[in-house]
Amino acid sequence: MVDNLNPIFNETKEQKTGHKLTKLQPVTAPIKRKRSPRKDKGHDCKFPVPLELQMKYKTSLKRFKYHFPEIEIQQTKYNTLLLLYALNNLHIIDWNLEYPGTSTFHMTTKLPEYKFEDISGEYGLAMCKGLSYRETVFMLTTSALHYIEKGGYYAEIQQIGTLKK
């Protein structure tokens, strides 16, 4: 409460109410604690694919489900497993794949926070190769898909899924 410059006005307020005025403490905003990030926090990445390649991704998922019927898995989780497999086996990556800049078809991955830095961090693959994050994810997942189609084992991808948990 602001005091008036003329002390006469302060006295009249006290006399009118019959009790002494007390100064109110300024209200301070509650202190917000910095929350720690969730352990299962992930980064979604939607990358464009041509129709033919989208069909290959879906067919590969069906083959994976055929080999491992006890595992319930969706397309996004399978794409993420392909991405993690490629990150662990960088020798299978073909960096010369043609990237479809825009497409009506997209695939999605959800990469864990600790692996996200390997791709888009300050010294990540995207920076080293001079590509965008989406281009790098496209190269990694598509290379892993081609490797599996050419004779790789689905059990290798399944192992990454069990190690990640």
C-alpha cells in the first residue's frame, strides 16, 4: 500500500476505521522447481518415403511379426528398432540414397533421448554428414531395411528391442 505524501490523509484513514492500518507484504510468486525430464522421453521424427518404400516397410513388419508372433509391435516401434539397429551397425548405411524431399507418405520413429544426441547432437551424424535430422533418419532406417531384405536376420533387430528395455 502506498503512503500518501501528506501525513494528514494517513491519520484520517486510521481515525475513520478505528483500527491501525498494517502494511501488506508483497505477494511473491511461488518458487517453481525444475522438473527432471521423463526417462522415457523420446523424439518423434516423421520422414517422407515414396509409396513403394512404404510398402516395403509394412511388408518387413509383417515378416517380423511372422518370425516373432509373441511380440506385439506397431509400425512406429518397428521403424525405431530399424533405426537403432542402423545406429549400432554404421557399416551397413548407404549414405548415397536418394532422399525424397517431400512426399504424401510418411513413416514415424520415436527415438529415445539418449540416442537422439547421437544423430542430431552437436557432434551427431547429421552434423558430420551435412544432412538434416530427417534426412539422416531416412538414410539410417532405409539402409537397415535394405540390409534386412538382402539377407539380414530379424533376430538381430529383435535383440535390439530386448536390449533397449
